[in-house]
Amino acid sequence: MRLHQNAEEVKVSIKNLSLSFGGVGVLLNISMYILNGEILSLIGPNGAGKTSLTNCITGFYHPQEGEIFFEGGDITKLTSVKRSKMGIARTFQNTELYNSLSVLDNLIAARHNHMTYGMFSAGFYFGRAQRQEIEQRQKVEDIIELLELEPVRKSIVGNLAYGVRKRVDLGRALASEPTLLLLDEPMAGMNVEEKEDMVRFILDVQELWNITIMIVEHDMAVVMDISDRIYVLDFGQKIAEGNPEEIKHNIHVIKAYLGDEI
């Protein structure tokens, strides 16, 4: 674990962030950072504020107080669309996919930020439009290969097993070519074999594509196995941070969340 970080090492920096709804505090004075290239996990009981913090980073929620910096720039007031174009992508606890479209079409649709040709080129399909279409298709094919989606590439997403849809959701996020990937409970609802596959895919994405990853996850075995660092939230407050070994023996974390040392 790196105890001190240089500015160039920091992917995301959150300073004194607070969020409330109807006067009820959801996040209370949160400060944290995510380092370039690491896998950071965010854990805590249900209602601790984990997804709300994720929504603040992506721009879906806007905090009443505090600042969020991405690669050194202040993104606190930027829209989610602008943040996506900057390289921030996410998956969802409940998959947000086009269920009536195929796996291939879902992934191609997620490439829209990278298509810059005009209506004239698109209408006649030549020049820049043709070149970009070929480039976008190759990116999608790389994702299909990485996530082993070839057998279902033409299948309608709504007809797929839940574990496979979670994999497609990961692919949809990757299709936007993020440098920061936020995964909201990627193991939820999966059996043991599906979890093992998802862990393998996450590690491959981080290593092969050099993507910084933050995971919100309840499966502590997974968290302790793949995380470089862990933040723990409880009732909207950060109660601990550290590497897996430090977190599993932290008395405050045990009392608030783990119950016993794991």
C-alpha cells in the first residue's frame, strides 16, 4: 500500500463531500482518493452511501458541499455526459441494458461518444463514416473476445441468463473506453462459477487495459482477494481505509459491518 501519493498518481480526489436528500444526510464530509491503476473497493452496510458516492462521481447526483477532481481537474459541476466523455464509466447493480437488442447492438450503441462523422457521410456510408464504423466494430470485437461473449453475440439481451447480462453490462461500460471504471455490485445475484469468471474479467481489464477500477461490493471474499485498498462507509461517513489485511482486523469495521474477523 502506498501511504503517500503524488498528484500525478491520483485518478480521483474527493474533498469534504456531503450529500443530503430532504434534509437527511446521505454522505457526510467524505474525503478520499483513487490512485491510477489500482482496484479500490468501497464497502459498508446497506444504506451506508456507497451507491450515492458512485452517483456523485459519475455526475448523476450533485453534492451540496465538497469537490470532486478527476485527473487533476474539477468535475464537481459537470454533467454525467461530459464525465463519460472524459473517461468515466460505470456498471449498475441492476443492469441497464437495451433488453430488446442483441449483445452486439448493445455494445455498438455504447460507442456513440467515439463517432464523429456527419449526417452526409453517414447517409452515404463512405469516407470517415466507413472508416469509423470499421474502427468501432473492432473495439467491440475486442470486448466480445475479452469477456467471452462470442457464443451469445447475436442473442437478445433480455433472453440471457442474469450472470451473462452482468457481463454484457461490463462490456457496455468498457465500450466507452474508460480510464476509470466504477462497478456497482458486479457479483450480485451470481453463483460461485459466475463470480469466479467476473473476478477474472475484472483483473484482466485492470491489467491488460490499464483501467483504474472502483468496486462497490458485498462479497467480502472477493473484496479481500482483489482489492489494493478499501474504504469503509457507515451511515454516510468514512470509518476506515487501508489494505485488505488492515481492514479485516479493524475493530471499527468489525463492529459496524463484518461482525467477526474474516
